[in-house]
Amino acid sequence: MHAVILGCGRVGATLGLMLEAAGHSVSVIDRDREAFRRLGQHFKGKTILGIGIDEDVLKKAGIERARAFAATTSGDNSNIMSAQIAKVKYKVPRVIARIYDPLRAEAYKELGIDTISPTLLSAGLCLDFFLERPFRTVVEYQALPEILAHS
Amino acid sequence: MYVIVVGGGKVGYYLTKALVSAGLEVTVIEKQRRRYELLQEEFGDAAFLGDGCEVRTLEQAGAPRADLLAAVTGDDEDNLVSCQMAKRKFKVKRVIARINNPKNEVTFQMLGIDETVSSTKLIYSLIEQEVEVADVIPLTALRRGNLELVEVALPKTSPIVNRRVRDIALPQNCTLALLVRGDDAQVIDGDTTLRAGDLIVAITPSGHVLEFRAAMLGKAITTPP
């Protein structure tokens, strides 16, 4: 399948390499040319310089035939917006957005965008590690804890 | 009426100022401390420090009771998120988003944000109009129904000068609404007699601007290339 990854940071680049190793076609978008270096010399996929909320850029990356889209920029809002474009306009079947803010991640999950919040994941893992508890599932980590739910 | 403005930059600042002058209750949310402090000096408690895309900030700024939220930051994606949060999480009745990339108008509408304002588009359409129709000046495009509000100054050579409005043949669905003569403004009705030098504000369908111009100014309609 063809996958489009927005953001060639550590996560985007690692994901891109993993997908390619698994035999899939990959395009990576980033607004900083230097970021593509993370893909290394053997990356066979396409790199597109630009921002992910610009549909011309998404089309160049092959969003129209993509079956997977991951938004992994450092900006939650860019990730949210591009994920929605991928899902609602281009009907990409599997769309995921990385969102640091747990409340925003929760809100957009309610709107039907799959989100992954590394904040909750990392904090939860550390907690279980400290308390010497067995690790839980991703879904369990992504559940918004009470302390964050109320201001 | 309670309005929340997200973004305390130039647009947000002047918008807040105008709304406050109009007597509305306003909160302007700004995330940069330095900018917030300037806003606080001028607007006092109406300024709020925080990220207007965050649920908690919107809640604390009173989003649940807001009648309208205007997201006017310089970043389209931030404005999208603020508006979506306000609408879906807090059920704010009306949301308006500033957009910088005119192409995002369609995207925002697809994502549920109907009211967007793009200064790029406004200026572009003025330029477009200026090229086609130099003396009928577009004031605003009315969102639904493809109608435009235009302004035209009547020269001495206009065929409709010294005539009553009811005797003038205007293109279909064009209405002469307001007349500015000297320092006075008056609503136009059928008995109003137009004079040279009058400034007319009229409503005309977008497709009939050229015909409207011909009716008002007497110039031959040039067929578009």
C-alpha cells in the first residue's frame, strides 16, 4: 500500500523506514529539507518539501491513492488539520495524528480522528515502571486520567 | 452578547477594540506573555493569557456561554482548531475563522466551519473587480445568494441623473438601497430623485455587475474576452 507521512522528525522518519522495510510505498513530507537526512541513504520513497495542510503538497505525496496517513509534525494543530483533510476529503482508510496535548487528543478522538498522545503514553509507562506494575495496553494508556479532565 | 477573540495580534487587537467600543462583552485570548501584557494594559480583564486551541483555556475564558468566537491568529490550522473546539465541545453558536490561504475556505467548510474571512481573497477580488469594472466599487460579497453590495458615484453624464428611481430600468434583482448626498445619507425609495454627485450603495447579483454599471453610468456593455 502507499503511505503518506507528514513530518520527517524522529517518529516520521522511523515510521517511514519501517513501512518501507515491510514492503510498502512511502512518501514523506516536511517543510525543512534537512529533516529528510533522517531517512538515510537507502530510502527509496519520495520526499516532498512543503507543509501538510497544503493540498497541492498532499497530492504530490500521493494522498489520492494512499491507504495510510500519519501526521507527525511537532504542531498539534497542523496534525489535526491535515489528518482531517486526509480522512474527510481524501477518504484515506487509516489516518492517525500524533497530538501532544492530551485534552486535544481526547477531543479529536471524539470527532473520529484516531490520535496517539505520546504524553499520556510516556507518563503512563513511567508510572507503571515506578510502581512496578505490568505495562498496560496502548488504549488503556490513552484514556484521559481524571487529574487532566478537570481544570 | 459575549464574544471570544482568539489571537491578540494586530487583527485581534483591533477587533477587540472595535467590539469593546460597540459595548459588547469581549475576551481576547493571547498565548504570548509579552503581547498579553500589552493587551491587558489596554483591555484589563478582557485579556486572557492562554492558548485558544486548548480546551481548558477556552473553558476558563467562558466558551460555554460565548455567543460567538472569532479565531484570528496568523495560522490557519490554529484558527481551525479553535473554531472546531468552540463549536463541537462548547456548542458556541457562531464561529468565524480568519484564513490566510484562500484555498482553505473550501477545506474549512468541509470541516464544518462555514464562516471564514480571507484578506487575501478580499484584496484579490478587489483587484479583479478593479480591472473589469473601474467605477462600481464592490463593498462586500454577501455570503449566500451570490449578491454583492456595491458603491457607485453618479457622474453628470449618468443616464439616471435627475430621474426618479421608480422610472429607472434596472437589471433583475438589483436594488438601489442607500444614497449619500453631501453629508446626508438616506434610504432610497421609488420617489427618490437621483442627482449628479450622489453616491449610491446598491445590491446587485454578482453576475449582473456589468449590466448594473451600464444602467448606472450609461457606458456600453463590453463583452468579456
